[in-house]
Amino acid sequence: MIEVDHLSRYYGQHRAVDDVSFQIGDNTVVGFLGLNGAGKTTTLKVIAGLLPPSAGTVRVDGVDMATAPESFRKSIGFLPETPPLYVEQTVTEFLRFVGQLRGVAAAEVERRIPEVIERCQLKGREHWVIDELSHGYRKRVGIAATILHKPKLVILDEPISGLDPEQIIEMRKVIRDLGKECTVLVSSHILPEVRQTCDRVLVLRKGRIVYAGAERDLHSHGEGHLVRVGVRGTSADLLAVLKAMPNVRSATVEGEADGVVDVLVSLIGDQREELIAALVGAGQRVRRVEDARDDLEQTFLDLTREGAA
């Protein structure tokens, strides 16, 4: 669906996007992550056809932006962080207006409006003036306008920004449902949302891709695959065993109670089975070994921090 090949984008002498390449398949929801200033929005605007690349190519559904810009843009729906809405119009009036701008036939617009109203959970608000809607409902109107022309690629820049917890839960469902009929690229720096909605993750640092893959494998990057180990014994004995293992990068005692020591262990890759075998072989009484899933944020910071390899 999306093929990005050696993409770069300059603003004067500043290189905002630096030789980025990746591919995304059909009907996939991908989280595009990075700290502020990492180049996420610039990359999204280039992919959406709003900015020309300084170098490299972007193809969506086999169409090259440089050689067929009009056909390229017709297959894309792009929603910026702040939806561009005419707030004096009702939801339905605005969607009709967007359909006209997109060149969609009037009959097709009328057929599609009830569909996107339903898909974006706007039922009961279709005749409201947009200015009277909450921030969360305005986001939904923006998404409805973005998908009205049935794009094959939908790009959402920070779609949950400013939403309350209930609205966030509703937006997750909207995004997951979109992934059933098109490819969705979601820009965010809120990692729990990526875990809830995305099939794949792309992490951007200083304009370059530093990780591309499944969210579940993100732990094997950054400082390593993190696991928590509970062993009955003493911390000194356990640390001595762990530090002698070649697949252990680091081990930190998190607590000790009732004779059980809890240690956070950073592994080189996912070698949990090897870790358990080594501990048992060394006479350690293992109580539990579990993924340190809550440390995804730390792994993300490890990947994106200044000076990371």
C-alpha cells in the first residue's frame, strides 16, 4: 500500500526528514511515533502529498506522487491535529461541502454521509452546528470528512490529542474499525494508545527511522528486552548468577520481601527460556518470570533520546 524509498525533506539547511524508507501493507494500522520535533508531521505531510520531497519517492497503491499527483491525492485522506472545520455549518452541510471539494458526485455524497456518520459515531449529531460540538465530536467530524471519498490510506495526526478518557476509548474503536477497510497511519507520542490500536510501530528520531516492527517486539530494542524475575533467595546470590550470564545486559533489584527477590533484567533479545534454564541450573528457586510491559515508555525514550545509537 505505502512504499517510501529514501525520503528526505529539507527546510533550508535543516534536514527534517533524513533518508527514510519503509513499506506498509493493506488494511494495517501503523503507529508513527517520535518526540516533538522528530519529523513526524513533516513526514506525514509529504506522504499525504501536501509537501514535495527534497529527495526520494513516495508511492501509495502503486501511484507515485511525483508522476501522478492528482491520482495520488485522491487515494489519501489526511487529518491534521486540529481539524480544519467550518464551524458555522452543520455536520451534514460540512460533509456535503467536503464532498464537492473532493469532486465526489452529489448522489455518492448523499449515500456516503450516513455511512461515515455511523462509522464515526456521530449519530444524533448530524444536524448540529459544528461550533456547538465538543472537541471530541469535532475530531470525529474531521475523520468523517477525511474518509468521505473512500481513501485507501488514512493519515491521522495526533487523533486523541485533547480528548477525555471516554472520548479516547471511543476514538480507539473508530481507528480500529477504519483499519478493516483501509490502511491507517496514526501519529502519536502516547504509547499506551499505540498498544491499544496499532498492528505495527515506526519510531522516528531526528528525522530517521530507528525502529520498525510490531509493538510487542519493541522491548528487544532500546536498552534490551525487559523482564521481571522473582526468585526465593538472596539478592547477592541472584545478582551474581545473573551478571555471569552472557545474554544479560543488566540486572536491578526492585524489591525484596518474604524471602523473594524481585529483579528487573535487561536481556539481549527475547531469551526468557534461556534465562529460566540458566537460573534453575544455577540452583535458583524461580517463582516467576514476566514481561516488564509497563517499561515500553522507557524503551521508547531509549530509542529516541539524544545521543542514542
